[in-house]
Amino acid sequence: MKKRNSTQKMQKPTVKTKGTQECVTIGMDLGDKNSQYCMLSNEGEILREGRVATIQAGMAEAFGSLGRARIAIEVGTHSPWVSRLLQKLGHEVIVANPKQVKLITESSRKDDRLDAQTLARLARIDPQLLRPIQHRSEKAQGALMVIRVRAALMAVRTSLVNTARGLAKSMGERLPNCDADQMGVRQAVSLPPQLRQVLEPLLKEVESLTQKIKDSDREIEQIARKDYPETALLRQIGGVGPLIALTFILTIEDKDRFQKSRDIGCYVGLRPRRSDSGQSQPQLRITKEGDPYLRTMLVQGAHYIISRRGPDTDLKRWGVHLAKHGGKRGRKRAVVAVARKLGILLHRLWVTAEVYEPLRNHNLRQGQKKVAA
């Protein structure tokens, strides 16, 4: 006797199409090739379960003829284009944050079918339980890919430079100290001929990657100037170039999504964790939530700001003062704190379009002292 699965046992429901009033809730567990979905009625009954190909044609065929539905998916590789497609088809799309959905990530009975059911039931009860996130637009995602390609080229070049230095050390020799963008075949002139010949292909590849990175820098500069002129507001701050400014704007995309600029610190994961209980208030590490690349860019900007090369600003003075009073870890904590304030300042300049005054707080204090005198 042929066995029937749970999907075959259920009678196929009559799901109303576009133009009707009934609204269903759908949970979909996105897979690389196929995605499992579960459709619930207004009363929470399972109307349909099935699989759909994770391609645009498959999604359009499965959900294009439905009336407006609430569809919950988890964030992942496919979630940006899937959410945009489903929104174009007229559906309400909720992109769930998997770190906040413990019923799925820590379940002892985890499979695609149950995950889809859980997403559907949570979305039906209260979408805020899924801690929904907002995906950027297709244009912003395309521009951000240029930045991510540059980051990948940088990572490969760093790995090759470290390999070349390590191989030279293993033979009792050393490549001269220089920045990664200065590394090349000419830096191996002082090495023995045999070792130089072995390392030459690797060093030529480093030179090639350096040229590709410079090409990416020019492309990023062009994108920032033509498509995102608001980056000029952010670049008023010393230490913030086109790369940091464009990364910030493309990642946030909508400047009005935050009620307060201070929320940026939480968004990029630069606020400390909290575990207050009774009289205990331990000092914990930062959450590291949000976009890791933007957080890295803000930290790099903070390093420059509090360094000797950084111009004199209120932010630098505050960071240097913080570093002096933090013991051995003082500088690391100061860098994180400056990075958080840098993100807040960038958002504030973006929203208000103000002219940046590096020593505004200092000048205000001096003015108050003169008035008091």
C-alpha cells in the first residue's frame, strides 16, 4: 500500500486569489535549491504545506496568484531578492532575525517543515516576535557589492603578503617593512636569487591585487560622488573617507529609520551587553550585532581619529582622555567608544546636513568661561 505524507493527507484548500478579502499567513524556510512553506488560515489551521524552487520563476508561480498574504522568512543569502519579489507581488513580507527566534535556532526538533510552521505561527500571532529586519534596496545592494569585492581583494592580498614574509623567515631572510600596497617584486631584491625566484610569482600576484584594489577605490569614489552625494556631509570628519561614508549610507540606507541618532550604536553592535540582576551590574563586552563590515569600518575610523595623525577634534580629545584612564585595555575600550560616537555623529550629520565643527564643544566651553568672567 502506498504511503501518503502529511501533505497528501490534507485536502487541498480553496485559497482565495487576488481581489478577495481573506488574508493568510505563510512561513517559509528558505533553502539553497528548494524552500519549504506552510500556509495558515486566520484561525491558525494549516491550509497547505509544500516546497517551491528557490528561484524567481518558482516563487512567482507559487505566490503570484494569491491575494495579499503575510509571509515570514528568515534572513539569509536568498532573503533580499525573495523579499523584494514577494513585495512586488503585493504581499506583506517579514524578514525574521534568526538570533532572536530561539524557537527555531535552538529547537531539538529542527527541520525545514517545522521551521516553516513556527515562522508562520509567530507571524500570525505578532510579527514583532520575529524581530523583523529591513533589507536594503537592489540598487544599494549592488553598490555595496563593489565594497565587499574590495574587502575580499584586501583579505587575499594580506594573506599572500603574510605567506611571503613567513616563507622568507623560514630561510633566515626577511622582506623589508612596508605597507601592503608597496609590497611587490622590487621588495625582494635583497633576497638570495633562489629565494627571490621562488617568491616572484607570489609577489607579482600581490602587485596585481594592489592594482585591482586601486581600481575598486576609484569606482567607489565615483559611486559616492554621482549616486550618493550625501557622502560629502559625512566626509567632513577627519578619518572618514569615501569608503567609510559610502558603507555607512548603503548599510543604513534610510536615515529616518532611527528615531534617535544614538540608536546607531545598538544597530551596529557597539553597545555593551547587559546582564543586570539585583545589585550586580557587570561590565560586559559589546554585542557585535548588526552588520560586521560597517562595524569594522567605524573601528578603523576610530583608530585614525585617536592616533597622532588624526586632527584635533572634540571626539579625539574625549577618546584620548578615555584611553589614559582605562588601564591596559584602556585604548581598546576607547577605540570602541569612539567608534560608537563616530556612528552617532555620522548619522546626525546625515540627518541635519549641518556643517561639521571639529571643536564645537570646546569652543562652547571657552565661550561660557568668558561670559562667566
